[in-house]
Amino acid sequence: MNPHRARKPVDEFDDSPIKYPSQLPKNSDGKNPNVMIVGAGLAGLLLAILLDKAGIPYEIYERAASVKPLGSIMVLNANILAAIDQIGLLEELEAISFPGNKANIMYDNLAIAASFDSLNKDNEVGYEHLHFSRPKFHELLLSKVPKEKIHYNKKVMSMIQNKEGVMIRCADGTTYHGDILVGADGAHSGVRQGLYRTLQEKNILPQSDATEMSKGFLAMVGTTDPMDPEQYPFLKNNTSTFNQVIGRGTSFNWSEFNMPENRVCWVIVSQVASIAEFEQIKFRNSEWGPESNPEFIDQVKDFKVPGCGTLGNLINATPEANISRVFLEEKLFETWSHGRTVLIGDAAHKLLPSAGQGAVCALQDAVVLANCLYDLESLDRDAIHAAFLDYKEQRFNHVAEMYGKSKMNAIVLYGQTLKERIIRHIILNWIPESVKIKELHKGAAYRPMVTFLPPIPKKGKIELLPQKPSVRYEREQKKKAEEEALKSQAVAEDVPYPIVSPAEAV
């Protein structure tokens, strides 16, 4: 059992009435909640798509005038591709992707330290790893959400919730109301911050949630314009290869992926040696715009990359607007919900990108939360509280495992201290390939599916972890089967349907 579930007290609510100075709350059907989703990122959009399929009303509130995800690459695997397959989006995703089952780790002279080319050997996993542009995937999800459901320029400034509902107030003075508020607004979630302020005032926020996220690495990411495949022949491949280069005698490590449309995504990571260095970098670069990039680029432009010569070649082929610099932050929050408010994705857990599981975990959150909302028995606070606890119960241990793997992968891919170099050497050279593949299959066995939609055939040979079924869906399917049986009986007996008793007929 998840210890965090057991230690949480029963939710306390602000019982004062919510005033409605602008938009009145929508009428509820008493069964399905009206859901307000803050954030039109990947997790928020997928949740919206799932709620639509569940018949649950929702609206999305996005702080920006439009959503422009970082032009970086994404990698999704069987852990979430099964659910994407189930909702009918896999073929469209494959059309903008390259399969990528090979990875190389090499030193800065491009000598191979380790190579993996059996991530889906003999179709054991069932799904290829798919490499694609994050903006392209965002466009795909966005195209499935009705435009009128997304409200832009809605920066949430405050929130209040009580027994009857929850209200958000935006920077433009508008207020919106619903039964449930979902914070899908990223690592620096305004919903989380507002929620945590309330919990701090009540003295029920765990101390660990009051601390800042850890920041051990600084990263620059970019995606090139289409490049000439005659000059760079590896671009002719219709599969993607992940190449990770370990710098020596420097704080930098870097990687590249080839992508559809003859593009290359590149990532440069620098280890921050101390909190003091982080604060100094933060002070020098309080505005993380393109004007702060030249100094960083000058340090890395001559580093070698396979197939492209140098990082300078990739950077020169990348529009300035497609280059971003960010701190790689990490934190697993303990508090994922309170009252009628719940957090998903980076708002609840920020993972390092080293294991490629940050987006996967966010999308899995959307699937499991949609399942829990579909099974709501009522809209009272106890039922909502129970649904949110169920959501966390199903997700927390899996997220914690990925959080640990991301930290370990960061040591292997980014670490530059003596201890980290020793750990990297042991992992790359002493652990048998069979053990690594076994660990991969263990991770691929967790595939949360949409429990209120018809299941799809299992893909792959590995045994999958069981999932909690939907009580409501099973009840509805049983009722449907009974109705079909009555229809068949009516046809066989040549009587009208529905069959009624003599007493009902009178």
C-alpha cells in the first residue's frame, strides 16, 4: 500500500460560500463532473480527449496566447503507446515518427562505450520506440480537441474551493467554476502554488513539498531546419538512432537524434557543480532569451557529433527561435490533490529527461485520472476525495520508480564527478546485456489503459501488469449484454421488444 495515501488526513474545505461575480457555474447532470483543466500541454490535451470519450464535460484554460512547445524530440514507448493505440491515434503518430530501437553511448572522440540495438528484439515488447518532434505531437493532440474548449490568455491568479465547487480567477479578471480543477500546467504550476499556499495556511502541507526543486544540470536544446541528406547521409535512414556523447575534461555531455523531414534534434547538458554556481548562473541569466545563448554556444561549437561533424554545424542549421536553454529540475511531490483540486504531469512530479519518462508519466497520469473520474459515484466531496486518492494510489509507486531511474540515467549520461564516472563505467561494462534487457521488459510491463473503452489485443510477448478495472464500465457492459439477450429472446419468440410483463402492460 502506498504510505502517502495512509498518512493524509481527510480533506478540509473552505466552507465559506463562493461568490460568482462573472461566469456562473455550469449545471451538472449530477453524475459527471464539470472539469476545469489548467494547461494545454500534452497531459492536459490527452486528458481532454479522454474526458470527451467518457462523456465528461470539460474546459481548458491556458495562460499563453498560444501554445508553442520546445522544438525538441520526444520518445514514447509501450508504456503509453498502448493507450494511444486504444484511442485510435497510433497510426497518426507513427506517420510523424521514426522508430528508434538503437542507442549508442560514446566518448568525445566518438569511440563507442556501449551500444544497444535490441530494445524490441523479436517483437517481445510489442511496440517500437517512436521518436518524433514534440511540437508535431502537440499539434496532433490539439487537432483532436474542439477549438471552443480551449481558452487562451487565462493565467490563473487564485483559486478557492468548498463543498459545492471550485473557482479560478484569471489575470484578466474573469472567473470560472466547476466541480473539479486539474492542474496540468507544468513544473512551475500556478495551480500547485495556489493549492500549496492554502495547505500551508492550514498547516497540513508536508515539509518536503515546501522545498524547491533540485537543479543539477543546465541544458540547451534545439531542432534544425531540414538538412541536406547528400551532405549528411545518415539522414537517409528511416529509423532514428540516439547518440549520446560523454565529454571528458569538461562539464558538458551532448546527444543527437535524426528525425523525419531530414531534421536533427540535439541536446547539450552541463552539470552544475554547486548551488552557488546555480545561483550565479541564474543571476547572470535572469532572462532566458536568445541573447543569453552565444557564450554557451561558443564553449560547445567544436565538440564532435557522429554524422554531422561538430555541434557547431547543428547549431548553425537551427533557427534561433528553435533554441532553448533551461535548467533540468527534478522533484517528486507528495501532495497530488486536496479538496476538488488534483495535479498531473510535471505539476505533481518533475523528472530529469535522462530516461525519457517525463512525458510518458504525464500522459499516464491523464489516462489513470480519466479512469478514476469516469468511475465517480457522485459529485460530493467524499467521492471526489476517494477518486483522487485512487488516482495517486495507482500512480505514485510507478512514478517513484521512474524518478529513481531518471536519476540513475542522469549519472550515466550526464555525470562528471569521479564517483559518477565510476558508476557509469560499472553500468556500461560490468552489467550483462541480458540483465539490461530484462529490466527493459520489466518496465514495459506497466501499460495503463483506458478502462472505459473497449480493450485492444495485447501486443508483444512479455507478461503485462494487471490494471484495476472500471466498476462502472463493467456494470454498463453487463447491462448491455442483458439487453442484447432480451432482444435475441424477443426475436426468437417473435414478440415485441422491450418485453413487458402483463402487469407493466396494464
